[in-house]
Amino acid sequence: MIQKKNIYEIGKILKPYGVGGELTVLYNKPEFADIASDFYFFELEGTYIPFFVEELSFNSDITARIKFEEIDTIEQASSYNNILLFLPNDLVNIKEVNNEDELSSTWDQFIGFTVIDEDSTLLGTIKEVDSTTINVLFIVIKESKEFLIPATNDFIVKVDSEEKVLQLRLPEGLLDDE
């Protein structure tokens, strides 16, 4: 079963197009529309299911009409309104994501990353992301200690998605024990 940490949100299904089961897709940015893939993962009730592309045609640089295998009627297509679309991380180069708005929607992609400071000192591993408050937080574990680091582009020095390492420049005193 595919896990969220292994995939990247690239857009969503807007609505059916026509009566033959085609769907209108909105990509989060034009670069995602350019990624060649024979399938997309749909998020259905918290599970990521692959759907295979039968036919694809672009309406603009960020929208397309896609006919997926096994979705053949408008009734079937209608059940997929507002479904999020994902691709495997290896197809989407998250190292190229460097603007704060783009990162803010992708913080979950860093779950499992090793966190180091700018001097390459190990800080821990990102266990999860807390986005329940206005300020998104990385929940980092080192040994049995858990601590919080604000998820902000301002702290990121370098992202190495191949090695799954996130290098941060943190303000002095942020990780000091109380």
C-alpha cells in the first residue's frame, strides 16, 4: 500500500467533462502538467489508489481533460469531483520546490527526513507534521525526546530528497531545554 510520504500532491479533479467518463484536472503548477506519467494516485477515503491514463489532452498549461481506464460514464466520473491527485516522489523533484507558498502545501513530504543543522549536527527525524494550528510544525524525534520546529522556508538551508535530509538554520535558543 502506498504511503503519503512517498507521493506528492500535484493537483485535483475538478469535474467530469462530457458524457464518456473524462475528468477535468487542475494542476497545482504548470511544471506538474509536464510530468509524463501513465497513472495518477487518487486519494479516496485516506487511501491512495492508482488510476491509469487512457487519454489526455490539455486545455491550458494547468488544466487537462483526462480519460482514465475503468471510468466510462458521466455517472462514474461524477463520483470523483474534488479528489486530490498525486504522483510518486521520484517523478516530482521536490528539490525544485523553493517558494514558501509551494512548500507550505508540501510539508508532509518531509516526514521521515533526517534533520540536521547548518553545521551538520543531527537534530533528529521528522516523525509527523502538525498543521492543526496557524503555524505548521515539524514534530522531530531524537532518541526518546520529541520537539517541535516551525515549518518555514526561512529556516531551510538545503533539501536533499534523494538522501532524505533537511538542513536547517535555526534561531539561537529554539531547541534549548526549558
